[in-house]
Amino acid sequence: MPVDTVVTSPQPAKTCTEPCPIERGMRLIGGKWKGSILWHLKDGPLRFNELARQLGGASKKMVDQRLKEMEAQGLVIREVITTRPIAVSYSITDFGRSALCILEQLRDWTDRQQI
């Protein structure tokens, strides 16, 4: 005679009442072009136009918007180099640099998965 087996269903995931650490991190570096901006700034400061050219498909308006957000979040620093004509340079902060290992892992993962 067969023995009854008890089938248990998986436990539901714990419901978050506030944004979880993954969501909080994605809010900082997950916005469109943010990771790419940090990646391009890793080797040193870049002027706005040079950075925008390196990003390829991003409009200057989008790059400007993301840089303003990232400056407010403490990921990048904006420096006015000259005032006439205005020239602006951006560099990565130590806080922004701390995300580079995550971005490198993401790059490696996408390469391995051929995404």
C-alpha cells in the first residue's frame, strides 16, 4: 500500500513594506544611461559634449537630465571649466566609483549570456 506523501507549496516571498535594497540601488544606477555615464567617467573627467558623443544613442537633453539627477544623488561632480564660452566637465565621485564593481559584473554577465 502506498505511503501518503505530503506536498508542501513554496513559501510566499516576504512582502516588502518599503523599497528593498535592490530597488533602492536600481533607483540610483538603474535609470536609462546612468550606468553608462558612470562607466565612461571611470577613467577621468569628461566634458559634457565628449561624454554625450561617447554615449551614442542618448540625446544631449537626456544626458543633461541624467547628469543633473546623478549630481543631486552624489554620483558625479559638475565643474565649470570656463564661463565664456561655458565649458563643463563631469567626474565620478567616490560614491559613484563604488558602483563600478556592480557595473563590471553586469557587463560580464551580459557577455556570458550573449545578451
